[in-house]
Amino acid sequence: MEEPKDIKSLLLRQQWEASFYQIVEQYSERLLYCAISILKSETQAQDALQEGMISIWKNLHRFEGKSHPFTWCYSIVRNAALTELKRENRHKSSDVDSLSHAAISPVDLKWDGDEISKKVQEVLAKLPEKQQMVFELRYYQDLSFKDISELTGTSTGALKANYHHAKIKMEENLIGLLNLP
């Protein structure tokens, strides 16, 4: 009998090594792009991907089959990237504290692209998980609703609704956060 290559089948049959091999083989590149979209640094994204893959390996036995394996892996790698982003923000915060003797003018405190990007990620992290995933895959990865549907096993109608709600919440929160009219 031929070995199944379908990741979900492998996971449900508790074939951990084969499952992990297929996850790495089929998902690594897309998961790396997801991490890059959060961290804006390929080096940091590779670190987050590695942390995520370690977590995936350690938790393969927890996959319940309720979602598509990519969705499950995506959540883990996304959380690893967000943890890396928080770590980076704490590091930058301590760097700013060490410059307490330096004079900082109000002009220096204006938003720059990196700060806005981090604020967007903070707002995105507050969305429900399904909306986060759909927004990131559609907006950052430029996947079609059909492709996202195939990845997640969710209808395109539900995906469009989640994306619409995510856009509205992102807009509302960013307008308030960035003090825009």
C-alpha cells in the first residue's frame, strides 16, 4: 500500500516524521513570507520560522484535524513572528531609555514607516484569529479567495465576510491609533 502524501492524513494517522517532512517541504516558503510580512526582515523572519517549525514539531500530536494543516502551521509561525516583533520592540525601547541624556525634538517623534508598520501589526494581532489569517493571506500574500479557500477549507463567502470585517476593524483602530481624521 502506498504512503499517503496528504499532510492531514499523515497527521491523523500519527505519522509524525512524514507529516513534518511534508510540512517543511510544502509550507516553508509560504510561512517564511508570512513571517517577513510581519517582521520586515528576512533574517528575523527566518529565525521566527525556525522557532515556529520547532513548535510545530513539538506539537504535531496536538493537531486535531478541525482545520487545514496550513492554517494550523500558519498560526504557530505567525505567533513566533509576533513574539520576535515584541522582543525587538522591547530591545528598541531599552535603547531609547539609554539615550535619556540626548535631546529629542518634537520633530524626531513623528511617525516613520517602521513605526506605522508595527502599529498595523499590533492592530492586526487584536483581530480574531480567522480574520487575521484571511487579512494577511489576502492583503500581504496577495492570495485569491479561491486559493485561501483551498488552503483553509473555508467557503469563499465566509472568507470574504471575514476579510471585510477585518478591513473595517483595521481601519477603525488605525484611525484612532494614528490620530487621523
